[in-house]
Amino acid sequence: MKKKGCFIILAIAVISLCAAFFFYSFFNHKSKEDEHIVLEMWTHEDSNRALLEDRYAKEFMQTHPNVEINITRQSSTKLIELVQTAFAAGEGPTIFNLSINDEYPLITTGRVAPMDYEAAGYKDAEDVKSYYIDGMLDPVTYNSEIYGLPLELTNWCIFINKKVFRDAGLDPETDYPKTWEDIVRLSEKIVIRDGNILVRRGFDFRYPYFLEAMVPMVEQLGGKLISDDGKEAIVGEEAWIKWLTFMQMWGPNGLNLGSPTYKNARSLFNYDNNDIAMAQTGLYQEARMKSDNPEFFNSGEWMVVPYPVFEDAVVDTAACYYGHYYMVNGDCDEKTRKVAWEFISYMLSHGEEYLEEVAIIQPTKALFNSEAFKAKPYSDVFAKDFERGHIVYYGESSSAIQSLLRTAVGSVMLQNESPRSAYLKLKSAVQEIIDEKR
């Protein structure tokens, strides 16, 4: 009887212990699932895109009550500096996007995490690639893993303000530029100066973006940034010196038609203030124009034309296209990375809405073939220039090379250094970088 009683007591104790373990495991697991997760997302400014992504973040947090999403926005040039500085200090954001030539070094140095395919809603890398235009994920594929998903694929054409053309006695429908020499001739007719200060410019360049916009000019003349075998930098002396001479002639010590010291032409164009006739920018400009100045957007007083070439060009190439890819910080814990990829995938599942509201193109097969894309004004011009162009140079040292190009252009335009001297310094500096990485 005593043994039976002891057995019953022991059984009750075991059952109680199992029940306690079960409830501990259940509630401990639940607490881990409900653990507060914070996603810090850094992206470039765009008022139209901000409205969408703020809404996506709110919707995501409603279905993920344990997740907090904070979005920080900066100008595209400032964002590059902030992201690079933050990662160097080991304090990078959870999610961020930059142009691929600024992001790629973060992939090769192990700063960002490969995709969590399952969290993003895919089977594997090949499944992801099947949804995108061929080659669009190549810039973020490293050692067979994908490290980013494209927010947008961008190329630049030339936007023209027809009213400014007519004010200068030009017919925009027939006088629009086909060559860089046309850009010079037209700008000389359009420009208005107050002494040496440019009050109205015909055109000006996107000076921070030399890899995207200016390397193609050198390529038109037969030069290359890097040789095909990757061994030589700044290939084609004649082409590079001719381009640097063109930039010197363009600047304040030459014909005084533009300068890096002036406000970006793209940011002025929408406001139709008779201060810029032509700007190089992407399809996204249309959505920004519609938001900034709907009267001008609907006026029919603007148009888009292809990227110019030099009169003696030996290669017909347009501006490089580039992608802004959303990536995830490799230092985040596994749970945070999973949620980050889930949120990125949620945002990017709205491709047609991004196109309609922001005029940015996610390079999916479905979107490129959609009626929504074909209906955008001048989308055919961008599509044809896309075929003429190629992906921007990206590599472990692309950010450093971009900086060296900036120095070379600044030296000939603002310090009046001889184009040959600037070329030799540029070639030596870029060659040193290439040699170090080989």
C-alpha cells in the first residue's frame, strides 16, 4: 500500500514536472517570437516614394506587431557618405539602398547578408532570377548567392523644357540635341549670364555621377575605364584627353556653360523657372515633376530625347544604367535578417504602384512587359536607350574610382589643370587601385 502511494506521488510529480516544462517551453517560445525587433531603414529622398513606403511600413507593422520600422531619408549623395561611414564604424542600418557601384564593395567585404530566400518568398537563387530580366541580379550575385533585390533600374535621357528653347529662338521639335557638340551650340544660344554668373543654363551635367554619365562619353570616343582583361586602367589616352578637354571647355574657365558649383540641373527642371533648358535624369523625374509642378507636367511643354553622342563617336552608347538594391546588414541577428528580407519583399511586391506613383522601374519581366510601363510618357525613349547602354561599372573599388574621376574633372574645370596632366594623374591613381586588387 505504501509502495502504491509512493508510485502515485511519483507519477503526479513527473506529470507536474512535464506540465511545467511544457508551459515553460510554450511561453518561452512565444516570448521569443514576440521579441521586439527594430528595423532601421536608410534610403534616398523621394517624396512620392516616401508616401508609399511609409504606408508599406505601417501595413507590415500591423501584421507584425512585434516589429518596429524606422525610415531615415537623406539626399542620394549624402546617403552614400552616411552609409559608408556607418559601416566603417560597425553601426550600419538594418536595411539600406545605394547605387550598385557604391554597394558592391560592401558585398565583397562581407558587410551585407545574402538573401534569406524563404523569408523573401522564394525557393532559392534561381527562383529569384526567374522573375527578373536577364542579368539584372548579376551585380548583386557573389559566390552564387544573391545579396540584394532591386528597388529600381535607372537610366538617364535628356529632358527638355520647350518654352526655354522657344524663348531662345529655337524649335525644340527640330533643334533638340543629337550630339554633345549640339549641346554646346544650343547652350551658347540659351545661356543668360549676370557677369560671370549663370542665371540660365542650357544644360549641365550630373557631376557626382561620373561612372553613370561621363564614362559613356569616353566610351563613345573609343576609351575604356578598365580593359577587358582587368589589367589596365583608363584605357585610350586620346579619348580620355579629348573628354577632359571637353569638360574644361564647358566649365567656368572655358565657355562658362556650367559647373559643379551650381545647383543640380535636375533639381531645378521641374519648377519651370526659366533657369534650365535641359537636364539629364531618369523616368522617375516624371513623377517628381507631377508632384512638384502639376501644371508644367500637364502642359505638354516638356519632352525627352535620347542620350547624345559625339559627332566623331566610334561607339554608340547611351548613359549607363544602374540599380538601387535593397540590402541587409550582415551584423544583424538571424531573426532580424529574416524579418528584414520579409519586409523588403513586401515593399517590392508593389511594382506597378511604384511605377505609377514614383515612375521607377523594378526590372521584373512582368513590369517591363506591362501596359503600365508602355503607357508612361517617353518610356519608349528610355527603353531604347537602355538597349544602347550597359550596366555601370561596379567593383570592390568603384566608390574610390568615382572619387578619382570627380577629382580629375574638378581639376580641369575649376583649377584649369591641363587635360593631359589630369589624365596622367587619373590613370596612375586608378591603375594603382587596380593593381592592389589583383
